[in-house]
Amino acid sequence: MADIQMPDGLIDGLGRRIDYLRISVTDRCDFRCVYCMAENMTFLPRPQILSLEEIERLAAFFVNRGVKKIRLTGGEPLVRRGIVDLCGRISALPGLRELVMTTNGSQLTKLAGPLAAAGVKRLNISLDSLDADKFKAITRTGSLPQVLAGIDAASQAGFERIKLNVVVMKGRNANEVPDLVDYVLARGLDISFIEEIPLGNVGRSRGESFCSSDEVRALISQRHHLIASTENSGGPARYVRVKGYSQSRIGFISPHSHNFCATCNRVRLTAEGRLLLCLGQENSLDMRALIRRYPTTDTPVQKALLKALQAKPAQHNFSVDGAVQIVRFMNATGG
């Protein structure tokens, strides 16, 4: 396959360097989280989903053009057959600094070890509640003991870091924020608290449950002394440390209250092969159509990408209280 090296990397129209690619390997999931999708979902037909070979080709294409970090997401990536072998092939790409993954944790008791052996360096694991009934209500189909066992398995598997992701919602789990912090501090894990992102019509008003990062930080400060940190994991999280604890970091991902668009370094590849230039906009490039039209050369794919990047939006445009601006669900976007 013909290829072109790009020593200067990928630069968008505003001068931002793109070195982080998030790839959704499937829109399917064994959970039905209330902030991510509707209860009764219709998933994409399999022919519309990128094949594993196509995902690998696109991963290599982006790494060859300066991408240093790839995150595999879903849906739930671990329900995709062949995912461990795919991880091994992507992690071996020359020039890739790290392969990481976001998962709901349901499959980690059997796959944590193989994933670490395949070269996945870090895991983000969703955990929105430590109460079994609340966890069931939020995930609709999830089992808290199964996920907690998966976190324990991951902790023993040798990953460089493990971080828990919590979408904070008033009336559902906001009161658990201090307990979730204590959970990670006791285990030497990291945690990020995320403001709910309004993607897709999930059957309720997003505004009624919105909890800002400042409110979350205030809840934590009631129990712990927080210390400012300049650490960066390559994504949008802003980190603090907890006095008396040297291992754990607490992150805040704040798409509403503390916009991070000026330093955006990432693009997202959906399960059906759309390259989303911004999480909160519909600007996209059909990479699936391009690589299927040009199976033996990357030159026209590169030309289309460079043109599309010039139109990468300056910022996202979310609304907490208003009508849903983006109709696609988070599982189709890549969480």
C-alpha cells in the first residue's frame, strides 16, 4: 500500500496539533446506561461497521501521520470479537506512544490479563455508583459485583494506570462522589468526574440532573484537602491531588463549565467509519467510504483528511437545558 510520511503531523485550521485518535470499535454494548443511549436500542447492521482490518489500516494511517495516542472505545469494546488480537497489532505500530482503552468493566475478569499482554497501557473503567441498586438503575442491565471484580482483575494485570470514569448526575449519584473518591484512594487508582454530555434523546431532560465540576469539587473538599496539579494525561481532564495520598489523581472533565476546546488535540472515528472532527458538532469525514474506494493507496485519503481538518470547529456547542443539538447517541460516537 502506497503511503506518505508526514513529519509535521496533522494540524487543523486553527493551528491545533492532532495527535490523539479515539476509535469506536463497535456501537454495541451489554449495558444501557441512561446518559449514553435509549433503553431499547437498534444497533447498526454489521456491514456498516468497520472491519478489524479496516480499523487496523486506519490506525496505522493516523499513526504514520503523527498520532501518538489511540484510545479504543465503543459501545463496549470488549464485546467485539477479536478485540485482543486487534490491540496487539495496533500497540505494535511504530511511532505509537500508547494504546489505551475505555470499558464498562463487565468483561475484565477474563480479558484484563490478555489486554495488558497485548500492549494496552492504561484502562479507563466506567463506575457511576458503588450502590448495587443505583448501579443497576443507571446501567439498566449492569451488575456491580461483576464490574468490581473486573476492576480488581485489572489492578492485578499490570497496566501502567487505571482510572475510573464517573458521569455525575444530581438525583442519581452525586451524593456518592466522596465515597467514590475514598474507593480509589484505598486502591491507588485514578478517577475522573465527567459533566454529562447531551448526545441523543435519552427520554429525559439533561438539565434536571446536570452537576458541574465545581459542584463535584466542592463535595470532595468537604472530606479531603485538594492540591492543584499541572499533570496531563493527553486528554481533556484537569487533575488535582489529595493531600496525604501519593498515587491517586482526581480529574474533572468539564465540557460545559470549563471549555477545553482551545487545546483540543483529538478526533474520533465512529464504529461506522465517520471521522468526527468535534464531539459536539456534526462535521465529519467518511473514512469508511474512502478506504473502501481506495484499498491500495492512502494518497487520496490523506488529501481528504487534510482538507477536512481545516474545517475542524473552534469549539463544541452543547446545551444543558435546551433541545438536544446532536441526535447521535454516545455509544455510536465513541465514549
